[in-house]
Amino acid sequence: MSQGTLYDKVWDRHKVTQLPTGQDQLFVGLHLIHEVTSPQAFGMLKERGLEVAYPELTHATVDHIVPTASKERPYSDDAAERMMAELEENVTGSGIDFSHPETGNQGIVHVIGPEQGMTQPGMTIVCGDSHTSTHGAFGALAFGIGTSQIRDVLATGTIAMEKQKVRRIQVDGELGEGVEAKDIILEIIRRLGTEGGVGYVYEYAGEAIEDLGMEGRMSICNMSVEGGARAGYVNPDQTTYDWLEGTDEAPEGEAFEERKEYWESIRSDEDAEYDDIVHINGSELEPVVTWGTTPGQGIGISEPIPEPESLADEKVETARRAQKHMRVEPGETMEGYEIDVAFLGSCTNARLPDLRRGAEIVEGREVHPDVRAMVVPGSQRVKAAAEAEGLDEIFKEAGFEWRGAGCSMCLGMNEDQLQGDEACASSSNRNFIGRQGSKDGRTVLMNPRMVVAAAVTGKVTDVRELKEVSLA
Ligand code: SF4
């Protein structure tokens, strides 16, 4: 008998009870915390004299405010130093593991969980951060939560949630050269809208998804929330198990094989029923870039920017405003749009394979003289692995800044910010006005190779047209 989707199965296995509110109380298998959203929740706990219920299921890192130029203490920014000191105080003696910069394990919360093997199929994972959906790439149910929910999870190890509907997004076909996971998710959000996923969890499936490595699956799940979905996931398979085997937290030998059997059992059944199914032909996609100020305002690199009036009524005004802010005209393509900054980083696209692909493009080229370009690895481990392969030298020789791990210019909570009306080619996930630290800044989202192509040409460029580049 069908037990349904992975979402149904994992939900049912973690459900403690139904609450009088109608919500379900779910047990939380992993609670990731960072310096920005946890202090208030710890404060609430202290006020009530409560202890952290499951410190062994809680893990801390520092990412948003951490400087990426130098991690020397005290940090030059007082607010950043205060937040770091508060996190240190909250976790010290609590039994909570902390990927502190001194451990060499620090990094963006959605990079370190998977890389240390904390993120595993069939788990429930929460974090006070929207892009917690990233962890769904492993077949986990992963949700971003708010401050009072962080308090609840710290105090009880459980959370009250409403069950969502499940939309299967079936991406068939093979991706063309130069087309990546980022293009798939930008296309999905463009088609379904930034609110299209409200009330849903997205299950990503189909040949184009199965062919992706874990980093690509993470890029896609990461941006589920940009499409309005509460979470996104991919059913676990051999690619997932290959990634996990040998990580710090994964079981070993026999135990790994046993766990694998369980992981297989929680995959969505063949005859599972979905509330909605959307089909996308992956072989028809081209690199997608944004022209506006939401991740849903995207187009294929060769397509014209739409006339606002050609869009649905509720999108007309936002499109007009976005085009004014971005200084783009309907009918033009984004190709040739001049940029001042190139940012290769963030929890969407700063894992080792992202940096490798970027380095292949940049090798033998130079950053355009009018462009400030930076690579910000997603974690200290990614940085060290990239350096062991000599990627840092390739980027530095070309004129990129090679930074320490953190969120950096994804949101500009540290010193890495756009200035004035600078335009930025960014591998991150949000292009909202002001997102990168300047209210007049202009962000163009794209895949990591496209960011590097823009860095060397000084403008948005179809990476497939750069000569002598292997895009295999
Ligand atoms: S990299 Fe950006 S999106 Fe990811 S956790 Fe940091 S600030 Fe949030």
C-alpha cells in the first residue's frame, strides 16, 4: 500500500501529536543556529529559567556578520563582535557543538550542515534562516523558522507546524552545455512566481534533477523559498549516499548500509499522489539571469526583457518599478548589461564544485579593469579544499579577491557591500532592492559560471559564447 510522498512519510515519523490549534507537533532532528537569529531566543529561554532540551541535536555556526577579509578578534565592527561574543556565551557550557572559526569548520549554516554529514535523509531540520530549505536536497524536511519557534525548539526539541500540500516539479531531459541547477530554479520561480509555492512543499524530480550532483540539488532546494514554497526536497539516491559516506556524522560500514535501507524506504512511492504536478523540459533551458528586483523576474540570456503590460495585472506595477531601478528597457536582452561587481559566493553557490566550474572559466583570463570581483567560499573547509587544488591561485591571478568563509555580499551584513548604484553579477539567491547593502545597488542573479564570465567581460555575458571554454 502506498505510504505516499517522502514528505508524508517523514512528517508522520516525526509527528508527536496533533495540537488543539490543529497544527501538528513535530520532533526536530537537527536545530542549526547562527549569530543573528538565535540571541533573542536564548534570551527568552533564560528569562524562563529553561535549559536547551537537546543540545546534542543543536549545532551553531557564525556566518552572516563574520568578516571575510580577516577573522582576527575583536572584529573591527562592534556589532559583529557583540553578536559573536553573545553566541559564544550562549553555547559555552551548553553542550552545543559550535563550528567556531578557530575549528576550521566554520561556514554558512547551509553549507556546513551537509558538509559535515549532519544533514541526512529523512530528518527534520530547522534553522532561524529562510534558506534552510537547502537541506531538502538530501531528502530531509528542512524549514526556516522565526524567533519564537527557535525558542520553542531550544526548549522542547519540537515545533508546531501545519502540513502543506506537495507539488512535484518534474524536470525532464538533459541540460544543455552551460546550463546549471541555478538556471533550473530561476526558471521554476519565473514560471510559477515568487508566491506560486505558498501552501506547498516542492518535490523536485525527473532526469535533469537526478543527473545533478548534490551541490546542484542544494542550489535548487535553497531557492524553494524564493518561489514561496515552505520547503523543497529531492528523494535520496546513490548520489546522496555517495556524498554522505565518509562525512563526520554519517554512520560507518554496516551501520551505513542499514541506514541506507531506511533512507530508501522513505523515498516517495511510485504511486504517491501529489496535490499538483508541473512539468519542465530541462533540455530547452538556457542560462537564466534576472532583469528585476525579485528572483521571479528572470529571463533566458537570449530573451527580451518583458513589457510590464504583457505580464499579469498584479505584476505590472512591480515590473515597472523594477525596470526603473535596474535601468533596463523592455525588448532588450540582459546580455551586455554592464556590471561593477562580481560576487561568487553564498549558500546557493559557494561549494567546491561551484568554485571549480568558475575557475575553469577564469583560467587564463583577467577580471575586467572596471570590475571588483570576489570569491567567498561557503565554508572554511570549502576554502581549504579549493586552496589544495590551487583554485585560489587561479582566481587571484585573474584579479579576484579570495576571501574567508561567510555570507558576505549575499546580504551585506558585514563590510562586503555594494556602493551607491553599483551593479553586481551575483551567484546568490536574492536581488531585492538594498539586499547587498546599498539601497541603489542593482543585483543580477545568475549561475556561478555566468558570474565569472561577467567578471572578465565587465558585462552580463552568455558564458557559452566565451571562446575556448569547455562547459562539459
Ligand atoms: S548566504 Fe545569503 S541566503 Fe545564505 S544564509 Fe547567508 S545571508 Fe542567508
